[in-house]
Amino acid sequence: MHSCRKDKALRQQGKQERSARPRKRDGLPRAPLLGELPSVSDG
């Protein structure tokens, strides 16, 4: 049940960050994004 809530929070944060700086994400790599949610990739 907790993972569900975390998924929603992570998704919301990612959407906000993408909208906040879509240009920067193009120049910078997505390494920090993937490392921020390692458990999501596992599940």
C-alpha cells in the first residue's frame, strides 16, 4: 500500500520537474532521475 502512495508522489514530482524545466532536462542527463527512484524500477 505504501508503494502505491510513493508511486503517485514520485509521478507528481516528476511531472512538476519536467514542466518546470523541460529545456534543462534536454541538456542534462537523466541519471539523477533514475537514481532517485531505484525501488520503482525494481517493482
